[in-house]
Amino acid sequence: MSPTAVPATRDRLRIAIQKSGRLSDPARALLASCGLSWRESRDKLFCYGETAPVDLLLVRDDDIPGLLADGVCDYGIVGRNVLEEQAAERAAAGKPQLSKELLPLGFGGCRLDIAVPDAWDWQGAAQLQGKRIATSYPGLLGRWLAQQGVEADIVVLSGSVEIAPRLGQADVICDLVSSGATLAANQLRPVQTIMRSEAVLAGPVQPFADIRGELAQMLLRRLDGVLRLKDSRLLMFQARRDEVPGLLELLPDAESPTLLQVDGADTLALQALCHGAMTWQRLEDLKRAGARGLMVLPVERMLA
Ligand code: PRT
Ligand code: ZN
């Protein structure tokens, strides 16, 4: 398929997600919470959308940017690290960018870090001059090294990057880190973050010219609603009118609240969607500031 192919006309939307790995379960759960469900094919590579014309393609995460570029799928859920790596490689090869990050999804968080042996006295990027750096992310590392004005040898490995210094294949590494346990177990220490990553929704640079445009809008609207609901609670209480400004100062995470007059001109009922944790401590602070009849309710669905 041509590297500049535009998506072929289709009347269903196709989303590529990781078949098995860290992102597969959360990606499916997120799409299911948008009201989508599927019938699985026998080979478990394709899931036919039942509640909406939105199908899933189950693939290796590294294949997702290429499938997007070739128009084989319309959207993909993939780590920003994978998307940006392939974008950096396309840029280096002079190829156009055909897909981009549309929405961070709030799971699969990690960092792409330079890590050095514990014994190193790290003083900054200049120390990497002339060194061998093992990584699975040559595009991102190469770009960062160029920005730092450092010339180093990039040793490309597809896995087990963390043992490269012990095997004598490299002096330092550049790899994904989440808890840091793998680095510590290999006597390595993270010293420099070159990118922060999480799972993202990736999609085409050009809008769809067919029915997929409407399906895409529906998907994005629902994803936005689901993501905004995370940690959201509806807070309700009553208070004297003159105490409301002080109470709102205690609620910096509230979306513009609804105020209703309940008792003559003096008492107001307030309801607000809050995005931070609603702990007992916060409720007690609100009560001290004049809130009465405090109630915290879960929010099940939201459509802006
Ligand atoms: O088969 P396929 O190619 O689809 O899967 P994969 O093995 O390439 O990917 P997978 O499932 O391991 O990771 C998918 C995505 O999850 C990555 O592209 C990242 O966006 C994200 N992610 C989040 C991580 C990590 N955290 C992570 N910790 N990917 C890999 N790791 C590895 C890291 O490479 C290192 O080996 O975990 C180890 C470090 O973990 P800690 O907790 O010890 O620091
Ligand atoms: Zn992979």
C-alpha cells in the first residue's frame, strides 16, 4: 500500500488496539464504557461492532501507527512513545505525517528515561558524548541527542534493554520506566526523562469525508464524557447566600455550579460537578465554612 494512501471509503469505523499487553484491557474497557460492544471473530483479530458500526482490530502495538498511515484502520489506541517514535522515524526518512495524537487517555503512564549504572556520577547530557546507548527508541533518542548537541552511538535493541550495560553491549540505556523496579534490579538509575508517555487516541490528520466523520464525532464525544467523569462527583449542599463565595473558594475543582434560591432570599441550594477527591476532610472543611446537608453523588453518564 502506498505510504501516502488516504483512508479508503468505508461505512464503519475501525479502531486498532493492542491484542495482548499492558494497554489491551484498559483500551477495551474504555471503549466499552462508551457503550460499544463487539462480537469476536474466530481468529480473535477482528471484533465486529454490535451496538454501533465501530469495529476493533487486535494487533501488536508497534503495528498501529503503520496501520493508521496506510488507512487500514481509522483510529488507534497506542502509547505516545510508540506513536512519536514512528513519527520521528518517518520525519527522518522525509515521509509525511498521516496520523496524530488526538486525546490522552489517562492510562499506561510511563517515562522514557536515560538510565546510567548506579556508580556513575551524573552531571548532565554532555557526559553521553561518545558513549553507547542501548534503546528500542532510536528515533526519539536521536532527536533528543541532537537537541542536546551530543554525539553518541545508538545501539538498537528490541527487548531486554536493561541488561545491555551488564553484557557490555552499551554504557547506558534509554528505556521506558514506570515503577523503576526493573532499573533498580539491574543496578541502573534514571537520570534524565526525555519523554512522558501514556496511552493516547491516535487518528488521521485529515477529517473523514464519508459517514465515518459522524461516527468519529460520536466516539470523541463519548470518550470526552467518559474521561471527564473519571473522579467526578456531584456535590450538593445548602448555604447562606453570604457564605457562598467563601465556599466556592474551597472548591477550585468544581465546574460552574448551579445555584437555586430555596428559602426566601437568604438560603441557596448549590450543586456542582467536582473533579478532585471528595474526602471526609474536605466535607468537614465545607461544613465549617457554612455548608449544610452536604451530599456527594456518583455521576454515571455525561454528555456535554
Ligand atoms: O506485543 P506487543 O508488541 O503489542 O506489546 P509490547 O510488549 O511491545 O508492549 P507492552 O504491553 O509491554 O507495552 C505497551 C505500552 O505500555 C508501551 O508502549 C507503553 O506505552 C506502556 N507502558 C507503560 C510500558 C510500561 N509502562 C513499562 N513499564 N511499557 C513497557 N514497560 C516496561 C519497560 O520497557 C521495562 O522493561 O516495563 C519495564 C519497566 O517497568 P518498571 O515498572 O520496572 O519501571
Ligand atoms: Zn510492541
